[in-house]
Amino acid sequence: MDEKMIAQWGSEAAGQPSLVLWEDGRASGSDGCNRLMGSWSREGDGYLFSQMASTMMYCQGVDTWLSRLASARQADGQLVISDAQGRQIGRLAPLES
């Protein structure tokens, strides 16, 4: 079965942040230090993320912003990322082909 990507933001370069939404409801990516996995759903004009887990890859002991991903919305052509308290914690540009 082919996995279909719905959207991708960030960079494909190693060590750079990225986020991918898959058609089956999975979310995956990296914040440059951690590998991220979880699930997503639509809410209004944005996205909610649940069961997000991170696995340390490169930056031992570093708290990186994308590992606190809870929700996101699109604004000004970017994905604005918020934590569980609704505070903006980062932005990702759409991946250019």
C-alpha cells in the first residue's frame, strides 16, 4: 500500500526542522534534533496533534521546540506551531519542490 503525503513543511536537509502529514492520519518529522511521530486531525483552518512522541537523535539533553507540538495553523504562507497552552513556539515554511 502506497503512503500518501498530504503536506510537508520545513527542509529535507539533515539537521533541519520538517513536518509531514500523511493521509492515514500519521504525522512525522524532525526538529533537527529529535525524530517525531504521532497523529494529526483537522480542526477548522488548522491541525491538532496527538500522541506525539520524540526520539533523541542528535542533540542529547536539548529541549527543542518542535517536540512540544500540539496544534498548528497556516498563516502568511507558513505553518505556525503552538504548544499545548496555545503559545506560538515556531514556524515552518512550506517545502519547495
